[in-house]
Amino acid sequence: MRVRRYWAFVEVERTIDGRDARSRVWGGSDESAADARRQAEARAADVDWDAISECGPASNPNGYSYLRGVTPEHIVDEFRDDAGERCGAITVNRYGAQVLNTASLAFVDIDADLMNPATCERTNELARTTARVASPKPGDEPRGFFGRLLGKARAWAADDVEVPVPHDRIEAWVAEGPGRGVRAYRTAAGLRLLLTRPPMDPASDESGAVLARFGADPAYAALCRAQESYRARLTPKPWRMKEMDYVRGSGRSFFSGKHPRVGYADYADPGEYLSEWVERYGDASMGYAVCELAAEFGDTTAPDELTGRLIAVHDECTGVGSGLPLA
């Protein structure tokens, strides 16, 4: 898992063919902020300028780091096995939602627009391509991921559309191996599958094939491989809660007023506005759930105590069984 307690970045910039290419190069460490800085400096000395140029001068300054599987996020909580290895962590993503990161407990999020038969095969092919081209070498993930992540045109799925659970597809996968299990949840814009067993390496070809088979967003599949962890959002998207004063614009949602930065660096010195926003977001989240259990397939008992704890944390934090509206 590329989750770290300390992060630091250095700025890099160069003019390529008359075009400014710039980015932040992040380094992470579980030891100290100073060690994280040393990691960032070491990575900056070996920057892939072609990849930074691809991210573009107007893109998110953290684009190169996301491309390389480095996601600097504030850790809220973490889970370790008996050997002290980190097997799970709750972090805060770039728009303020809490996310459960897991080392081997697989999550598959499927958006409603990707369930359309007209786009399903294209989506699966993109995911298969992602699984083939990703390099096993640390820090050498496929180019173009960040562009696909932010530039992929997507239709907004209506929040009240109930996507059917693909029973046949899930049952076929469960039947192919002993002890397999799947918990299927409904989300505001589609489905989430939690594969209770077997455990899977998110950077493996097996994982890529399973994500493709279930029709996962190809950007999510690339993110899992690059960051060596699965990700499941635990708290609502801010723009889906009317209390957060978001409005829907042309083709996407955006904030009607000022939205605070919620990156790792901002949590070190949150300031009054971010502190107030976090409190308001927490209060609003109490009235919503993220997913609701729809069906179970095969053996859904946890294979060990830690996995059981991660499943319980997921269900509790996402409001499973609460009956609240999904967001």
C-alpha cells in the first residue's frame, strides 16, 4: 500500500517545446517529515518530463504524483496485522470525503453509466488494457493514467436510478473457485462489490482481470494498480448533499461558492474556512448513507479477524442498514 503518515513535495518546472511543464513531486514516509522530504527530492532528481508535460500546465499540480501512484492524503485511522504491516487505512481524499484503503480486501465500484450495454465492452477493454500495460516496477506506472482519470468524458447517472445487481455475472465468478464470496451494495450512482474472499493483490493481473470482468471504471482499476491498494469511499460526496450548497453545472457538479483545499498539506494548517467546512460536511453527512447492502453471494464470512474488522468498519461508516438516502 502506498499510504504514508508523512508527506512532502518539491516543485519541478521546465519549458518543453515552448510549453511550461510543472508539477509537485511528492515523497512519503512513515518515519518523519524530513524523511518524506528526502524521498521527494530523490524522486524529483529522476522525473519523467514527458509524463509531466502530458499532465499539462493547467492541470492539478499533483498530477504527476497521481500518475506515479503517489496519493498524499491525510490518515484518519489505520489497521495493522499481527506483524505490524499496514493492511488498511482511512484517508481524506481531494474533495474531503473519507476513503477506506485496503491491501487485499477487494472493492469494485461500478457506475450506472458504465452499466450501459453500449459502453460496457468498451469499459472492459480499457480496464484490460490498464491491467496489461501497468509496469511492476515501483514508480513506473503507465503514462496517460492521469489524463484518463480527469479527462474521461462521463455521463452523469441520476441519483435515483436503481441499477440492477448482475446476479448471473457474480454467481458465475463465485462458482469458479472454492470459498469465494461477494457482498453487493447499491450506491447513489451504481453498485459496489466487496469481495470477501479470496484476498487479492491490487497490483496483480488477477485483480485487473476481476475488475474488468465486473465492469469497474478503468480509471479506478488503474488507480488500484498504481497505488497498490483498493479504495472505497466511506462518506458522502459533498455535492450530493443539499446542505453543502452545491449546484449542478453543465456536465458536472461544482460548488456554488468557495471550496476549500483539502489536500494533505492543508490539514497541517487547516485555517478557519477549512475547519468550518469540515465541521459542516461532518454534520451534513449524518443525514446520508453511502451504500446499502443489496445481496450476498457465496461465502461472505470474513476469512480472518482483521478482514472482518475492515468489513465492519466499511458497513458502519457507509451507513449500511440505516435507511438514509444515498449520497
